[in-house]
Amino acid sequence: MSAENLTVGGRRFRTQADYAAALRDQKKIDTIRSRMDLDDPGQLKQLYKELQSGAYRFETPVGNDFDDEIYEKIEALKKRGVTEENAGKPVKGQTGRPKKTERKPGAKASGKPAGTGPAKDLTEYDKDMQKQILGELKKRERRRRLIVGLASLVAVACFGYFGIYYFYSVRTSMDYEQLASLKGSDVLAVNQVQKPNEFSLHKSALKLPDVLDEYKTLYEKNKKLIGWLKIDDTIIDYPVMQTSNNEYYLDHNFNQEYDKNGSLFLDCDCSIYPRSTNLIIYGHHMKSGQMFGQLQKYAKESYAQKHSVIQFDSIYEKATYQVMYVFRSQVYNEDDLVFKYYQFINANSEEEFDSYMEEMEEMSLFDTGVTASYGDSLLTLSTCDHSQTDGRFVVVAKRIQ
């Protein structure tokens, strides 16, 4: 098939693999349209919830276009004032009223399921039969109590889990609100003499620039602080940490307490001074939306356009970045001969840099129109992607100031 024919849903694709993925997306979309009436507000809202929950996974811009279409229909419903209460419509062939249970004239409600027959008194049976019946009833009662007991234990365990999850979620949110309020504060820096900063993960006795005044208080609180990441109109507004490994801040917060939310952290092989070509920041994809829990919203082109500017300040300088590539990848085996974005930290030549850019452009879900050239500084945000084994969702941005 020629390149001119690799078109699906008005989108043209460069490779047979991308074309095949687009056909799979189109098949999913056709199936959805065949079973749902998208002009029915109730069904439309249900589909929107399913898309938001990740029930449907799309691989190409064809799926993203469909996602955008549903989003725009929902926004139109909101403008028209359609709510959950007035959205529903009776299913074709139904009146919307529950059917009444029919009963023969003169019959009395017995409280027993139909067809069980009239109950007999135990005295109507002989003694042996009475013993068997009583024994069977006792067994059923023991089973019932066991099931109720097990169900109660499961319920307690579930409530305990969600209680702990909620505790960590609320604590994390409160902690980071307090930390954000310390930016620019001199609460801890008062009466402290500024010492020459000679700490570095990568080079010994390297004299570094002074920490920005805005971050001095936070830096005194935890010297593993390396910067602050913020994306306007999102929950992402967090300190970024760095240690000599990529393990500690997977389950520790800024205050060095155990926290399943972990923290955002810079890859241990990256350096903010002297600056690596590409700074890679990792964070958990939390269901609460915290950390990088909302990063996958960038899979929608319209969202990426509205949130294209990312601010990442190191503790030494402020910087602004613009989103360039958005793609899905995974953690590969060491001997796999594929592009591994998490190994792209420094480009030693223009040819090497251009090669990295070509790989990421090929993987990108859509074209942002932003490009980079050798000498530009990059920022990469990475989180888990549960749509595939060891999957990762990645946003790459170029420094613009």
C-alpha cells in the first residue's frame, strides 16, 4: 500500500504499523457508535465516564479525535444545562415504569420465592427426619455466619485500605500546600550564614551557584531539594528531589517520611549544574491525581495545547519549557536494541541529538509543531502507563526561556 493510502479518519500515517494501529482505533470507535446513541445525553455521559476511567485505550490520533469529539459534546450539554437528573431517557420499548408483580385473585403473599410450595411443621415428620432437617438447618446457619464473618473482615480490610490511602492522600496534599507557602520565605534562613555551596551528586568539590532566595528556606529544610515543577491549571505544583539512586523517593515525601505517593524526583544520572542536555523527572501515576496522576491527560491534543507551558526551576535558576513530544513507551531489557528515552541524558554530538529527536518525533501521539536543535535544553516528565506491561507515559518539553 502506498503512503498516499495510509489514511484513516482523515489522518495520514507514515508507516504500516501506525496505519494498522489507526485501523484498530477506528474499529473500536465504530463498535462504540453501533452500540450507543451519542445523541442520548444519558448514554453520552456514560461513555464520557468510561473514557475518563481508561476503559478504552487508543493508540493513535484517530482515537484522540474521537475522545475530543465526546469531550466537546459533553461541554455542549453543560452549556445547555443538561444534568445527571434530566439526562436519562427510557430505553426503546420500555415505558420507564416498573412492572407490577401479578398475583392470582385471592392469593396471599407468603414471603417465600414462587414455586417453593407450602411450608410444613416439623411435627408432621418422624423423629429421624426431624433430626436430619434440624442438622441441615444448623449447617446452613453455620455457613451463613461464616460467610457474614468473612464478608465483614473483607469490608473492614477494604475500609482500612481506603482509610490509609485517604490519609496519605490528604497528608500529602496538606504537606505540599505548606511547602509551597515556604517558597520565598525566610523562616528557616534567618540568622543563617550562607555557606559556599559545594555539594554535587556527580562531581566532588565543584563550586555551585548560590541557591535562589525563593528556595533557600526549603533547601535548608531538605538539601535533597533540586528544584520545583509547576504546570498552571493543574495539580502539578511540587518540589523535585534528587538522591544518588532512583529508589528512595519512590515511597518517601519531602519530609523524609514513608509515603506511598512518593515524590517527584530527578534521575540520579542527571545534573542541573553543569546542566545535562535532558533533565528527566519521574513521578507516580496516583489514582488520586496527585504527583503525575494527571499527566496522561496530555494524550489529548487539545489538553496539551492548553497546557503547553511547563515551569521547572532548579534551585539555581528559573526556566520555562514548551511541550514538544508526547508518547507511550516502556522499560526494556538491557539487551533490547530499541530507543530507550530514559537513557537520553546527554547528547555528545549534533548527530546523536538529531537521532534522539527523530526517535521521539516518530513515537509522538501528535505533532505539536515544536522542534529542537543541538544545544537546546530539554525536560522530560515520566510516569507509569498501565495500558501495557512496564509501560511509561512521557512528555518532553524544550526550554524556551
